[in-house]
Amino acid sequence: MEEKFAAAWEKARLDALALGVRMRPVEKGQALASARRMLSGRRLSDGFDALAAKKRLDLSLEALAVDKRFTGLFTDEQANEALTRLLEAGFFL
């Protein structure tokens, strides 16, 4: 499941880049650890605000974290943080 998550995040990053939103690439094998770290603090993921402005938060790390395919990879606290960020930005699943 971790590999599928990493592939989905990379695809989202490339789709965001096509929209002009730059997101830092994640080192191979570090996607899940990086995602967990980003969701454990209050700092938004790379490109979150730019994706929100383009109404494409579906490409954000936060959206992936609450995607039913990947929720098992995150703690309840991390998933709740992702959901809170999305809802505060006006993104409804």
C-alpha cells in the first residue's frame, strides 16, 4: 500500500506542476515518512494554498491522506489534521 501511496502522491505532484503549482519531490522510499511528518504539525503541505486558489485541493497531500485507499497508513490524528485543513479551506469530499 505504501508504494501505491507514493505513486499517487507523485502523480498528484506532476498534475499540480502541469497547473503551475510547484511541490517538492519526495525522496524515493521516503513518501510515507514525509507525509506523516507533514500531517503531524500545523504546517500546510507544499502547494496547498496554490492548489486551494486553483480549486484543486484534490491534488494535495491532505486529500490523499483522507482517501479511503490510504487512510490505513495514517494515525487518526494525522487523518483528522488533513481533514481539518481541507474543510477549513472549503474543500468538501
